[in-house]
Amino acid sequence: MYIKTYNLCMNTKTVNISLSSELMGQLDRVAKERSSNRSELIREAVRSYLRRRERWEAIFAVARHRAKKLKLTEEDVVQAVREIRSKGHA
């Protein structure tokens, strides 16, 4: 993916990205369905991704803190997950 940015004014930048024809078609269909445009959909997708990433980072920070307190290793956690999955809970 090629990305180039331009500074248009203090608060916005323009980003050029390359998308496959299939992805562009999907983007255009959704934009039309929502009476929106590509830029707004992409902004919404980026905001959504960043919020989700922030939430996951917070979850992992809590988990790292608890694991440290309990002196658990990554392997301990992996093993616990395997055990739970093998019992059909996931």
C-alpha cells in the first residue's frame, strides 16, 4: 500500500491510498447505501479501529498487571486457554 500525505490546513491532511478494485467497489456500495462518501467511510473505519485497539490495549494492560502479580508466564496463560478450549468452553 502506498500512502502519501499532504498538509492542507492545520487540522486536516489528505492521504492517498491504493485499494484493490474489489475493496473499492465495496467501499463505493456502502457509501452509496449510507448517502456518504469514501472519505467519511474511511475516517469512520480508522476511528473505529483506533477505539477498538485502545480498548484491547487497556484489556491487555490489566491482564499483564494481573499476570505479573500472580507470577504467570505467557506459557501459563496459553496452557490455561488450551485446557478451557479442550473442555468445549470456547
